[in-house]
Amino acid sequence: MARVTYVQPDGSEKTCTNFEGMAVMHLAIGNLVDGIDALCGGVRQCGTCHVYVDEEWAARVGPPGADEAEMLDALADFIEVKPTSRLSCQIHITEELDGLRVHIPEEQPGI
């Protein structure tokens, strides 16, 4: 099991525990974390699960894959995309990510 902390734009935090292999997005939905809308259900089609990976965790989480990077590029006209931007549906938690911190942006893209 691993813990993930979701940091809201106002600085408030919610730490959730998951089972290995679960996506950061699914953990957020299951724990009613505000700001993760996940309208497409996790198939990289909407970007409404966008998060900023905490700087300290970015290298461990790794960069987005090609399809995810393409979606983030498409979203850049609508939301602030940063070097640590990821779609939370594409981050699958392992024991190595225990303690992961992600920051939820103020706005998700509108569909």
C-alpha cells in the first residue's frame, strides 16, 4: 500500500492510501478529492484529471508518455501546463511512490 497526498490550490491537503497499481486519479475519485473531475474515466481524452507532481517527486514519477504529452500540449491553450504536469490517470502508484504529493490546479479544462 502507498500514500498519496493531494494538495488543493488553497494549500489544504488530503492524504489517501491505495493498493498498488491503482492510478492517482482513481484514488482521488474513490476518496472524493475535489478538483479531479476525470470525465473520460482515465483514457487520456479530456485532461480533467490534470495535476502538478510535486517537484521532489517529478523524477521518480517520470515524464508523460507520448499520448499523454500530446494531450497536455493540446490543453496548454486552456490551462497552465507546467514541466511537472501529468494526467493523474496515467500515474500508477507503486510502493516506490509511497508518500507522493500532487498539486491540484485551480481550474481543470472545460469540456
